[in-house]
Amino acid sequence: MSKGKIVLAYSGGLDTSVILKWFIEQGYDVVAYIANIGQKEDFDAAREKALKIGACAVYIEDLRPEFVEEYIFRAVKSQAIYEGRYLLGTSVARPIIAKRQIEIAQKEGAHYVSHGATGKGNDQVRFELSYYALKPDIKVLAPWKMKDFLTRFEGRSDMLNYADQYGIPVSATRSIPYSEDDNMMHISHEAGLLENPASPADENVYSRSVNAANAPDDPEIITIDFEAGIPVKVTNKNDGNEVSNSVELFEYLNELGTKHGIGRLDMVENRFVGIKSRGVYETPGGEILYKAHRDLEGLTLDREVMKLRDMMSLKVAELIYNGFWFSPEFKLLSVFMDKAQENNTGSVDVQLFKGMAYPISRRSPKALYDPAQSSMDEEGGYDQMDADGFIKINAIRLINQHRCSLQAGEVDYNTD
């Protein structure tokens, strides 16, 4: 007798393939759910593999348009960057996967959902917080936090042996046992040989970007058009190619970034659970987009608005990284970001060359930049004599602080 139906977030990789088979052995009916978010995957082969392992049904959902427009672009317009470096490629993908998974569970009448994230990582939090936010009564079966599973599989070697035993084909090997997450935004590489942070990543780790040294010797210049902070068109000034569809636009930026070796990152980060981890990331299109978007803001955003936006960007990045996409505070900050981006419309020319995405020019119908005011050759509606009073007023507290320090007997380093 079946113990019930589980909807498993299935990637077709080592972990979820083993989990699929193990759940079936435990007496569950398993629905394999594959989210197409732009990963390089043979989805027909993945379907056949899941059915061969024993899945009672397979869902393959093309989520790319929603992923780009509602998740990637929202992160970019918020300038959400975790710990000043990570562009959140894995983090931003988990909520959309979880959202559709819950919808499938409701359609299938399943009482359980599951994922392949370990008990040491961030993804378990991202998936499960999303599940509970969207369907509070859902039951989560997370194998890496189940005693029977942990007894059976102490590590990846046991999983590889299990896959061999049941003839489950997997791409991971004992010599290069990397854990990878691939989607339209990025590909990440963790575990295995990368667990020593002092050891440089071999070139064979990278799969979505050429080494900058081997990138073309001639730069390529593109123009990215934005409307209210959202990219709407990319034009290649070298060959005249234009792309405007959101998915095609982002895929084109990925193609260009890959070609020019843009978007590599090797870092040690702080996981939400308190563990430090080393990750190697490739985010070619994302890096180009972040750089261009930030550059345009310099032209269109008010100084104080930008200060507030930058403060909130840190919080948005933290919420995305920690799995709170469907939280009330994230919804609130999303409204704030939309408001902050209302005037961020215009175009940026970006030079792509040897691992760099370098903005070289920008223009906007809503530019706050006044050439006459900024000119060194004309007054332009700015009376330089007014600056004298402005400086003196701002100096009052500094003068008072200096006087107070002298009265307290502190050494005055400005005298002999």
C-alpha cells in the first residue's frame, strides 16, 4: 500500500535521481517535477530517465519567461548582490521552482513535497520557507534530514555506488564530484575538489565562460535599453543585431558574456545556516546587466533616493539569499524598488572585452545631469560664490568638535 504521493523537485542529477529511487523503495508514489529555467538539459532524456527509475508521472514546466521577467529582472533592478559579490543565481531560482511545485502538488492531490537540498546548505531553507509561505499545511520530506536516508547515504560516494547498483546514469564522477546548479542566470560549482578554499579551481571547472586570456582580442560594444529599470532591448553595435524578447535578450547577453569571459567569481560566503562555503560561479549575462543598470542609475536617480535604495539593496539581497522571497517584508521592499526605478529609463553602451563589462556611455530622457551645471567652462545656473556659505554652515559642527577637544586637553596635532 502506498504511503502517499510526493512531488519531488527533480533535476536529473545524482542527488535527485537517487532520492527518486529511494522514495519509491520506501513505498511512496513519486511525481518528478522538472523546472525548465534555462539549464542546459535534455528534457526528453530526463523524462525518460525519471520514468525508468519509477516515477508515476513527470512534469516538465517551461518557466523561463516568468523566471527572467519576475525574478532575474527584479533582482537586477534592486541591485541585489549578496556580500558585495554574489549575484544570487541559485537563490533567485528557488522560489519560482517552489511556487510551481506547490501548484502541481495541489493539482495531483499530493500531501508531500520534496527536494534534494542537503541539511547543511541554503537551498533547503529557500525551498521550505517558500513551501510553507504558499501552502502552510504542506508536508515536507527532506531526505538529507531523514535518519533512514542519512544512515543509507553518508556521502556522495554512497550515492554513486547506489546509482551504479540500479543502473542510474549520472554526470558526477568520483574523480570530479562537483555539485552544480545550472539555470539561465548562472551555473554554480561546489563540493569535491573545491572544498579546499586554498586550492585554485582548475580550468575544467568552468563551463559557461572562456578564460579571459582566450577571449577575443577585439572588444564588442552593445547598447542596452532600459525602461523603469527593466532591460527591454539589446543592440550589438558591431554587427547590428537587435534582441528585445525578455528570454532571448538574456540568453543573448549570456552568449556574449560567455564569449568574452565575463562573469566568473570564486568566493567564500556565509550560508544562512552559519556555515562558510566556497562557491565558483559563472554569471555572464547577469554581470553585464548589473553593470549597465547600475551605470544608468548614476544619470537618472536622485542622490538621496540612491542612498536609500543602496541601503535596501543589502536587505533585498539578504532576503533572497536566505529564502524569504514570499515574505511580507520582501513584498514591501519590492514596491519600494519599483518606485525607486520609475525614472531609470535610458540606454547604456557597454564594452565587452577580456572578462570585463565596462560601461562607456549613457543617455536618458529623464537624466538629472545638467551639462551646463557640471561644466568647468560656464556658470550654468550655479553661482559658485554660494558654495562659500554652504561650506561654512557644514563646517560648524566640525569647528565645535575641535574646540571641545582642545578644552578637554586632547592633543592638537595641527600645532607645533
